[in-house]
Amino acid sequence: MRWMDREPYAYWKGNPTVALIRQQLIKCNVSDNQDWNARVYAQDWIRESQEGYKQSDLASQCIHRYKIYIEGSAWSVSEKYILACDSVSLLVKPHYYDFFTRGLMPVHHYWPIRNDDKCKSIKFAVDWGNSHKQKAQGIGKAASDFIQEELKMEYVYDYMFHLLNEYAKLLTFKPIRPRKAIELCAETMACQAEGLQKKFFMESLENGPSYTSPCTMPNPYDPPSLHAILKRKENSIKQVELWEKNFWDNQNKQT
């Protein structure tokens, strides 16, 4: 669905019982006396599993201009699906990170949402986006492009390669294979799978060795340094918080 044709609200559907932060989000739903521009739904996963997950198809949920990402007891696997939706991703300030989260830039890939005052923050984000439709649509597209281009399997494998190599440097012992360990090749695991899981297993299989080396990890202190990137992120979030503060200050003056 074209972004302009989508519902002009923020959408979230999930299990609110796993974390206090999600229970607080439920309060941002529309009520008789307040509309925070959010449409929030509690998901009953037990009932969904019994009914074949008919009400939890992710592709059919991309009908709102804005989608809320909020972590649960840890990071949520839903983050990449929300970002891929072409909607503006409203990321409630996280405590946990998926492996790609630090590569996202505020106001470019997503809109930052305050953790301490979610409802007001969400309402402002939606009002801003509906008043700046072209810019908001650009944020949604940048996120979708990021998921499709930056999370290709070859890049994921590069990440895993560097992660395991750096982790190995921290080990204080030499790992050995247990005597009773059984080696399983990728083909064996894929053949045992069925249906959609098997399809994805087969698609992720490597056909042969790579002819190029993994990407080279840059020195975080070389330009553009890690500190410069972090500063840019910090400034972007502060700018949004300032816009939001001014918005609500003006609202209070009018009332």
C-alpha cells in the first residue's frame, strides 16, 4: 500500500505482559477522552497458535504510516520487520540492541521516541510526520532500503566472522571439541527442515567458498570516527526532543 494511502496513525501489536515498558505503551491507545495517534493491540499468542496465526501476519500489518518498535524482556525480533515495512519506524528508546541497531541513524532511518513519556512522544511524532509527509515517507523508505541492502546475507556472514574472531581473542582457554560431539553439516540441517523453514535454509546455503575476503573492520578512531557518529546520533535525538518540547509548550499555552 502506498505510504500516502495508509492509516495516519502509529501501530503496534504484541504481547504487553512480558515487560513493564510495554504495559505502559498500552496506555497510549485511543480512549474516549484522549487520542495519542496510536493504535495499540495486545496479542494473545496462545490463541494465535491455536488459530494458525491468522491475525498476526506481518505483511498485512503494513497499512499504517507509522509503526512502533518497543522491546520486550530483551530486544524484539520484530525490529527488522517493522523497519522493512516502508512505514516510519517509531523506536522507543531501547536498552537492548539487535546486531544491526547501532547502524541506524535517528531521523534518517527512524524517529526516536522517549521512554519516559511515550504517549506524548508518539503523538508528536505522528503529528510531525503528517505535517511533513514527504520527509516522513523518506524516513520509511530509508529504513526499508537499509534492511534490504545492508542486511544481505553476505554482510551478516561478515558480521558473524568478525564477531567470533574478536570473541575468540577474549578466551582465556583453548577450546577443544568434546569427544562425543557429532559434526552436522549445513546440508544435513536443511534437509531435515520442512516447508517455509526448509525454503529459507536452502536459500541461505553457500554454494561454494567466497572469492573475496570479509570486509575489513575500520579503526573506530580513524575519521569518520566512532565518536563522531555517536555525536551525530546524540545531536539528532536532542533536536527531536527540542522540537517535541516546543510543541507541547505551545499546546499548554493555548489551553
